Amino acid sequence: MSRITDDSLIEADIISLQLAMESGELTSEACVRWYLERIERLNPKLKAVLEVNPDAITIAVALDAERQERGVRGPLHGIPILLKDNIDTGDRMHTSAGSIALAEHFALTDSAVAAQLRAAGAVLLGKANMTEWANFMSGTMWAGYCSRGGLTLNPYGPGELFVGGSSSGSGVAVAANLCTAAIGTETSGSIISPASQNSLVGLKPTIGLISRTGIIPITQSQDSAGPMTRTVKDAAILLGAMTAVDPEDTAMQGNGRIAYTDYTPFLDPEGLKGARIGIPRHYYSGLDEARAEILERAITLCEERGAIIVDPVSLPCESAEWDWDVMQYEFKKGLNDYLAKAGPGASVRTLDELIAYNEANRDVALKYGQDTLIWSNETSGTLTEPAYVESLRLNREMSREQGIDHAIGEYRLDALLFLGNEDGLDLSARAGYPVITVPGGYAETGIIAEGGYTTKGPQGITFVGTAYSEPTLFRLAYAYEQASKYRFAPLDPV
């Protein structure tokens, strides 16, 4: 086996690693050791990884032997993957949602996502840092911060550039080459935001495509896990490994579900040709000059590659007044249900107990307070309140019939185009519809934004579609990626 070097593994994708392992130039063990060395060296600065799997090397050695004796299980065989710290693993890694209240918690079993990745041959390398409780703890909490692991920093400008939330650690780890790929989770923007801010590909799938069993929830109406990768092809590979039906997740039982175990056949470098792309100008109004220029450049590129640009596109929901009642009500029930079945080491078993625990340990637990937790705890936790029922109905009607579905149907579109995680993408979250972002360039200037960060830095180009339109979104994103090639690795922090 040849010597492993940064030049050979930095920015390596899944297929290139598989080819190297097949040829004998690389083993999974060597690959895992290389990532673990980078984590040890770079993570103290970036704080992207909460813990590494103590069994990762042993698992990699076993998968190397299996490759020699019986062949590979598929493209993920021996590939090191990080999981966001709200995704259960029934092993020697903790699952804490970034909270010190669950810092010693061990899940009893794998989540459905973790089980499918293991079955596909992936090496679960560790748990990624995240905004505590997926940013549903405090209205003032900085993105990327949690009491258990501190503040995750954007490798393109640590302490200066916005890191995105709440799958911040997953995004930073992939961007800084601390793993081959990662799994994040999203309620509204928590995959797309850090992917966009860290020059990555991020996909939030249609609700019902990937099981949520064993994932610490915010809202059953909007939560989903999804891939965070450096290439569209890697995202397609990862998604295909996680689409098995889970009878415990009722969202997977509905009519009209369309799932594939392999999304790579939909990747077409000419996929923009003839595609109808809608430009929802209403949602671009808040962009500063540098980011607006990136978006206009993306529109031009799509047109040059044969897309039919429909500009502007109007949505009836543009003037709607939204509330956040669905999250407020669903969080308490979802968290109480999860904590009631939590494994050993959990210091709390209900939202009431969590709030009390944080108060008793406020010197370490409440840097930003817990007003959001208290707000959610004002509900009954039964999802029977009329305010909840009406909010859920309104969310779905306005985001679907008066939003995305209206635009797709009225203008005969393949997708809507946005910048990163800007205004308008909350529509896809409330609708439960898929969204994909792909590197779109780098803004050299910006304005002061959340937490004192600036809006300059990496920016994503984001495609939004209707339910189960992942094949179309992959086709568009891949064609855009191949035509633009905006992804570049950050420098290692010093």
C-alpha cells in the first residue's frame, strides 16, 4: 500500500476512495486513521466533532477483511461517516443533542439511519457538534454552540464567518476534511444553512423519505435527516442508503411515497438543458450586493446551460403571516416521547426535568438561557390544542397549495431557485418538501449579521421542488455543480 498523504485524501470522494481500496492503494483502516489524525490536530480549533467512535478502527479492520473475503457491500463499504449528535447509535458513543444533561447518555439501539448506514458498510466515525437541542433552546443562542462541546467555527474564517446551524459540526467536519461525509438533520434550514456557509452540498429530503426513529426531535411535521457532502454524487450515494421503509415512522406510510436505493442514475451533466427554473424575486429583496451578484451569476449559468428561466415567479403566500405554533407544540410531545425511552446515563426524562436540570446547572448549561424550552413547555404535550391544529393546517395550505405546489404547477417548473438558506426556504420546511444546496461561490464582502458574523464567505445555490422530487433536484444540482465547480477546500486552521 502506498503512503497516505494529504494530497491523496484531501477532498476525496466516495468513489475515489472505493477505487483506491479496490486497487489495494488504500484500506479503510488507513483512511480512518488519517481522518482521526486530522480530527486530533484540527478539532481543538474548529470544535466540529464532539467525540470519535472508540471502535472505529476495529470496525474498519473488520470491513477490510470482509472486502478481501467476500467483497464489498456497496459504495459505502469502509467509508468514514460522521453523525450529528442527535442521531442515536447503540454503541459506545453518546447521543446528547449537545446538552450536558445528556452528556453521559447511551442510546439503547441504533436509529434507523445509523442501522442502515452500518448495513451499507459505512464506518460511523463519531458524533458531530451541533447547536444545542437543534437550536430550539434559546432565542439568543449562537448557531453552532452547545453546552457540551462549545462553539463550532467556520473553517473558511474561524470566528469571522457565520457557521450556519444547527448541523454546524457536520458541515464543518465535511468542509475541513475531518470525514468523507456526514449526516445532519433539519427542521428549517439546519442542513441547508451550514452546507451553504461551508461550501458543501446539503440535501433535506421530503418528509417520509428517511426514517426519523431514533433521532432527537423538534417537530414531527418538519424533521428529517439528510446527507452533507463535498459533491452531489456523494449526496446521492448517501441518500440511497437511507431510504428503507420504517414501520415506526408513520410519515413513511403515506400514499405517493417515491423512494430509490440508488439516486446516482439521475445525475446528468446536461441536466439543466430544458429545465424550467423559477425565480421568486420577492424572496431576494434582503440580499446585499455581493450575494445578489452570486445569485444573478447562477441564474445566468443555468440559462447558458440550456435552462428556461421563468422570471419572476409569484407565490400567493408571499404576504402570509406565519406563526411558530407547530414547533412549540410538537417539540414538547416529541422530546417527552424520546426521553421516556432514553437509555442509561440520561439525567432527565421529561422537558420539565430538562428545564429544572439546566436551572440547577445554570453556570454551564445556560450561557444563552432557555426561553424557547420554557415557551414549548407551556403547551400540554398532547397536540390537541385548537391553536396547534389550525397552525398545522395553515402551514401546509400556504406552503403547498398557495406556495411551492402553486408555483410548480402554474409556471410548469422543475424547481425554484434561491440563495443558500435565505428568506423563502422556510416554505419547503413547512411543506415537508425537498431542498438541495450546492456551492455557488464566495462573497468577498458582507454585512454584519447574526452573532457578529458577516454574511460574506461561501454561498450556496439552492433548488426547491415539490414532494419526492429528489431525482429532479439531483439532476439540476449535479449539472450546476459540474458547470460551476465552485467548491474549494479551506486552509487548515492554525
